[in-house]
Amino acid sequence: MKRSLPLYLLLLATLAAFQVSGAERGIGVTLRPQQGEPFRLYEDSYALVIGNGRYTKGWDPLPGALQDADDVAAALKRNGFSVTLKKDLTKSAFNTALSEFSTKFGAEPDNRLLFYYAGHGYTQKLSTDEELGFLVMVDAPAPERDPVGFRLASVDMQSMVTEARIMNAKHALFMFDSCFSGSILNLRERVVPQTVSDNVKYPVRQFITAGRANEPVPDHSVFKQAFLNLLEGREPEPIPDGYITGEELGLFLKNKVPEYNPAQHPQYGKIRDPKLDQGDFVFMAGGSAVITQPAPPSASEPLTGSLYVETSPRGALVYVNGGRVGASPVSLSDLSPGRVEVLANLEGYKYGKESVWIQAGKETRVTLLLEPVPTTGTLRVTSDPSGARWYLDGAYVGTTPGAMSEVAAGSHKVALKLEEHRDWEETVSVRVGEEANVRASLTPVPPKPVPSAGNTGKTLVDRIAGEEFKFAYVPPGTFTMGSPSNEPGRSSNETQHQVTLTQGYYLQTTEVTQGQWKAVMGSNPSNFKNCGDDCPVENISWNDCQSFIQKLNRLAGGDRYRLPTEAEWEYAARAGTTTPFAFGDCLSTDEANYNGNYPLSGCSKGEYRKMTVRTGSLSANAWGLHDMHGNVWEWCQDWYGDYPSGSVTDPTGPSSGSLRVLRGGGWICIARYCRSADRSGNTPVNSFDGLGARLLRSYP
């Protein structure tokens, strides 16, 4: 997911200073028309490529972004650009790199400049209801936890636009392999000029992003690969004329990327400035330094073009310039050159609209992605007292007070559970576009005596859908959650506090396996399928886990399974210990699957397997639980937030938030992120091949 879990830190090599020597200049580009003298399109070609991957303050690690930066830099060099490559930048280092690049290479009007960024992006809504995009630097904290620190350590798009405006170079293209939005960019299609000389006549600042705000972008970038496939000729030119414009590239990526990742929709456009939005950046097909412009069409050549329109989903009614032409997909021929308005309408979906350009003798293709019309409402649940677990139609949602959006219209059963109180249940009706409110008054019951903590060695096995689910009993007790200030690798979000868990529970002895997931869900989303059915399922989101648990409970015939809370997870991971790991001060790769090249300070190095391993194949802790450290991160039930300041009983985390808790580290992580106290979080919709889960079974 690219581009929201910390990864290892490496010492950065000293960054080399920019030099503008003749040997480092990119190729010039010449246009050779059919009539008249050749003339120079570009004097030199320069690119600044930045990859941010080793995030240090709660954002997901992005090793793929670093590899993407290498791949893009190498491809641009092969295509005539002089490339400056930078990695893992702070805001100060980023600003320095961009300013030096802009000042030294953007001074010449006839240069072309390309900026490429791979890393996290973020969108923030302003008080004016406008949206501002940010490039997230490696030392930026999560905005939910430290909004001021995030703003101080991230690069906002307004500053990027300011830098773009002060360049002298006519043409600059900015590509962002990350997702964010921003009203400062004119993210829409424009008329495509008919000749390359029109493209370079006027200045331009173009922007292409890998997706819309809040869309998950995989760490293994489809956006990058599609870009390089077109640039280096592995994909045919959209318009086979020997060159690729920024407009062509943007439209190509917008249509191509969703074929491989339907949840990702690249956006493209130009700066909102009438002096900088008329021209077009130009690539040479196959990296040539000379473009031969076709001669004007003769009388025998075609004077009309064609249009192909498809929609997702298919079957929408298509209108061209206001006239109905049929249901998608649809092809039209004998269209006069010029701009046409394409509109698609399908019942249950918002209409889609694009403005495209018809060219003589060529086919213009357009894909309209239709968004469903809302059919849901919102449900808000409160209780007296607060802090109760609440369930919607048998599926655990969170704690009160809380709200859930996108609830299907109709009748739903809401149930609440709170220790030392009677269970509560009510049927509520949700209407489209409206908010339904549930207010519960919970009746107290006498508290049960709290048994003493200690490992009983009790286990329990459930057989569901042909698969065995084994659980170890975790007794109630009191422990110190968090880490001491002198623990190596400690983060500031691990403040120690006393936690009492009054109820015993059973925790799955291993992470949920691929075989178990397939038996319940009928499919396997894992990246490491070759590892086998006994390996942990990964590449699953928090929302995916809720769907899995809901189906599992339905098969089991009761409200039996859920994810553990963060406190339940750490209590079980420690198994009575107070050291960084359940196995002591150091973590051996015989005990856990992680990047053994980076052990905790003062500990010995070990193996780095670079993939998941079979669950239960490494050591168990004192309470019979395997892989609580490493293998895959494990989703917890809680929203991510700051710890309470004092002692708590049966905590369930904040009542709302934007990130769900992740614990335990994974195969890709260094030792510090596998500690019992380490905390991280991710958005409930995100998934990648280091994210898995472990089930909690309620006490029989």
C-alpha cells in the first residue's frame, strides 16, 4: 500500500551536489517537418527522481517505492534524460534538492524538466472546504496523532506549484506515484493539439497523480510500470505519430491503470494558471532525439476519425454532443475532427462525462468510470455508560459512542455488550442519506470475581468449514502495557500504564492461515501463495477481516470470534514477560520471521527470509502462541490513538479514528518493530503482503 507501518532505517549516503557539465546534459530534441528546416524543440532534458520508502514515524514502509525510483531513473536515462536520483528525504533535504534542480536546470527556457516522486501522499481538507495535497517525507508523523508535526515535516502541493511557476523552462511535468487531491490543480482533460509544434509553442506545468485522494496504491506500483511500458515501447502509442505528449500519457494512465487495479484512478491536468496551461510536454517514442512530423493529409487521406466509448460498469447509455448513440461499449465512425462531449448514464450510478478530441484517420478511445449513487445511510450509537462494544447484525463494529457510515438502507439489529452490565439489543431502521440514532441505557449486574493470572495450558480446537482453528487460553490479569523509557527501539507512543483484563479469552495459537481463509471466503488474496495453505493469509485489510469474521461466526452459529483489542494482544504477546520480546532482550530468527540483518541494539544478526513462513514452524511463547513477533502484522480491533494517562480496565481504544491498530511486525520488518510494545496503524481499507490477522475466541 502506498503511498499509511514503519520499516528499518539505513544511514543515507552523502548526497552529491548538482553539476551541469556537458557530460551530464540530457539529449536535445529536434523536430524535422516534412517541409521547411528542422528546428529545436528542447535544448536539454533533465529529471529529478525521488523515492521515499523508509518511514520512521508510523507510516507504512514502502520498499517498492525505492525500487520504483531506481527503475524510473534508469528508464529516463535510457530515454535521454540527465537524471538526479534522491531517496528517503526529510522536508529540508527535499526542498534543497528541488530548489537546486529548478534553479540550475530550469533556468534555460528550452530545457524540458521532469519530476517523479514515489512515496506516501496525503490529502487534508481546509477550512474553505478545498483540499490540499501533501507529499509525506520520511520523518513526518501521522497527521491524526500530530497535525502540527505533520505539516512541519511534509511538503504541500502549493509550494510545489510555487516552485513550478518560478522556473524559466517552458515545459515541466510532475508525476506523483501517490494519492492525493488538490483544487490548485486543474485535474481535467483538455483539447489535444494536432501537431507537435502546437504542443511546444506555449509553456506548461503538467501534473499526473497515481490516484485520487484516499485510494490505496500498492507498494508494487502499477502506475510506474504502465508509464515505463508506454515510454519504452512495450505498449503501443495511443496516437501513433512518433511522440507522446503529457496529455496522451495522462489519459493512457487514467485508462490503463484501473485494468490492473480497479480501485486506483490516476488523475492528470495542468496548473491553474492561464499562462502555464496551454502547451504540452513531449516525449519521443522509443527515446529518439528526432521527431519527423507527418505531412499534411492529401485529398486521398481520410478526413474523419472514429470514437470508441466504454464504461465501467458496461451497459450505460452513451451520448455524444447531446445525442444518444447506444449502450456501452459503442463505436462511432466518420466523425469530424474536433472536440466532442461524451456523457454516459446508467441507473443506480452518477453520470460520467469527458471531453475528448477527434483526429482525422485515428480512433479516440475513452473509458468512463461510473460511481454508484448512494444507497446507504449513517448509524450513530451511544450508551450510558459509554465504552460498550456494539454489534451490527452480529458483526462487531466498535465501542460507544461510535458511528458507522455506508450502512445499507433497511432494518438492522444493534446489540451492545459491556462487562458487568446486561446485554442490550434493538432493531433500527436506516434510511438513504439520513442518520439513525440509537441510545442505549445499560443495566448493571453484580461483577464476577477476578481470578488470578497464570498460564493454565488449556487449549481448544474448533472445526469449521473443514479447517481446524486451535486456540490457547489466556487468563485474566493485570500487566504494564507499553515500554520503559530505556528500552532499545522504543517509540514515544508507548507510554507505560497499568491495564487490568477481567475476563479470560482464547487466542488463536497461530495467525489465520491461507487454508482457513480459503475455506471460509472461497478465495485467497495472499501474495505468497507458493508458501502453502499453512502459511499466514496476507494482503488483507481490516475490513476484509470483518467480512471473514462475520462469515465464520455465521458458520459457527454464534457470536464467537473477533479480532483482539490492542491490550488483549500485548498481554498475550508478553505472556507474563516485561522484556522487549517474549523471548527476552533479543529476538532470534529461529524464534521469529523478520529482517535479521537489523536486530535490536547489542543483539546478533540473523536470517532475512524475505517472505512469510509456515505458521507454527517457529518458537511459541510461554502461553503457546506462535509468531506474535514477526511473520505478518496483525490487525487489532481498536481504532489507533494515544494511550490513557492512568490505569484502565478492559480498554477498547478510542471510540473513533482513521487508522486501525496493527501489532507484532512482519517478515519485512527490523527487530524494533517486532517488540511486544511496538504500535502502528493503517487505514481499514489498506492491504499489502505484510498484513494478516489472528482470531480471539470468547471464553466458552
